[in-house]
Amino acid sequence: MSDNIIPRPIAWIVTENNGLVNLAPFSYFMGVCGEPSIVMVSVAKKKRHDINEPKDTLVNIKQTKKATVCLVPVELTEKMDKTSEVLPYGVNEAEKFGIELEKIDADFPPIVKGCKRAFLTTLYGTFEKEEMVNVAFFLEIKKMYFEGEFEPVARVGKGYARLCEMDNCVGRNYVEHIKELNTHYEGEISFLIQNKKIVGVGFGFDLTLREIQSRLKQKGLPWERAKAFKNAAVFSDFVEIDETENLEIEVYKNGKLVQKGDVSLMIYKPDFLVKDIDKIFGLADGDIIMSGTPKGVGGVEKGDKFTVRILKNKKVLIEKEFTCI
């Protein structure tokens, strides 16, 4: 089976029991639920078929009900592979293989230093049958750790493979827009945050330097120069709202309607975005969430004139004109 279900994400599962830290890589690992946020890891009952001892990870999760899941970045692949060695109970893999650990929360096992994505979890449930050689642990994510850009590694058969770079944004949130990305402007319904709630709505342009982005992607480099330049995000004024139902967006370019969408077309609705972004990054008063763009994005040239609108219940809340200079 492992040769055919590919690629498989791989993570270090870090457990801690009576002061002893165990560090083990698992590739039978995946997300299974968004609300509550749950991941599943499949752990063998025994260390090996010829060693009649339970897996340290299995014992520790059952006893402590906690685990830290550290997604493995490419640069730590070699060290991760070493920790797959079967060791006697009580031997610390981190010390044996020179892997630094970092305690970021007193209530959970440490993370592997250098990992840029980690989930601090508690045991939600198990699936275990006598005839099965593995136990499926369902772990509920209580806290998340994110730092910088991340290029993950995955298990492919008996080897490993690099996957694409990942960054964090609300992107490709409208179904039809997933098909079209060779463009420069994106009109987006944007939300103003206060007390971790949506209190206002406005229009936002998300601008991208596509030629620079393409070159960076080809070289496997980050996209900041293409996405985070001066005036890359342009906004209208915001108006107060108390709920987000029946919001619509319209973008006219040189008098022609080029973008039109509403919140019903969003894959991830505004309330979910607020909760998810706050859980991962935290939200402060005055923050703005750009919620993704509907189909119809396109290129920008000097002299182009845009008229944009935000509507609610078919009534215009915001109308503003922009000219490209």
C-alpha cells in the first residue's frame, strides 16, 4: 500500500511522558476534519514484528493524551530519516541524533527546532481492532505554530520527495477563479476587524507583478517581490455592517463588467475565515481580511479606469473609481 498511496505527508510526532521525550516520524498521517480541527496518525502497535514491545509513541499518547505534530521541512529530511531507527524505550532520539528541541508551550511536548509548522494536539479518539497491526489516533489541534515560508517533504514509496513552497493567504476562494491565474488585478470583498469580529466591509484590489512572480516561481523562490510591493493592496473606504449575508462585488474595467460575485460563491465563508485566521495568526483591531476574488481577473495597463462596487441585498454600499497611472 505504501508504494501506491503517494505522496504522503510526513511529520515528527513528539510525545513526552514522565520527563522522557520521544521523537518519531510518521507518514500515515493526514487531516480528517476542519471543525473541530483533527488530524489522524496511524501508529504500529509493536516496534517491529520481531520485537514484542509497544511503540513508544503509542504508549505515550495513550497515557498522556497529548502529542505535538511537526511537519518536516526539506532541510531536516536527513535528520528525520535517522529517527526512524528502532531504539529501546527511554532513549531520546533528539539527543542521540543531535536534534534540537524547543519548548513553546508548557502544556504540550516540544517542537523540533527548525520546523516551521507544528500542531499542538490532544487525543480526540482512537480506532483500534484486535486484528489490526496499527492504531489510528485522532488528534484535535488545540494550538498551531507557524513561522515563515515552508517547503514540505513527503514520503514516496520508500523514499522522499520535495513538494512546492507554501505560503499563507486567502487565495483561490471562488470556484471559477481556480481556473485562471495568469493575471494582474484581483477585486476582492474586504472585511475590517475589531474585537475579532467583522465590523466593516470595503473593496480591495490585490495587485500582482506576474512577470516577476513567474520568474520567482521558476527559480523556486519566494513571491514577496511580486506580491508585497508598495501599493500592492488598494482599498476603498469601509462601511459598517453587522452581518455578511448577500454581499456582492462588481468590477467594471473601462465601462465593461469584468468581475461579479457574492459570498454565496465563496468556498470559505467570511465567518470561517475570521476564526481560521485568528486561530493561526491572531487578529488585531484594524486588521483587514481580503477574502479572495471571483472570476474575471485580468491585466492592467496605464490609463485603465475601474469602477468598483460593493452591494448588499442588491443595494450599493460602496462605489469608487480607480485610474491606473
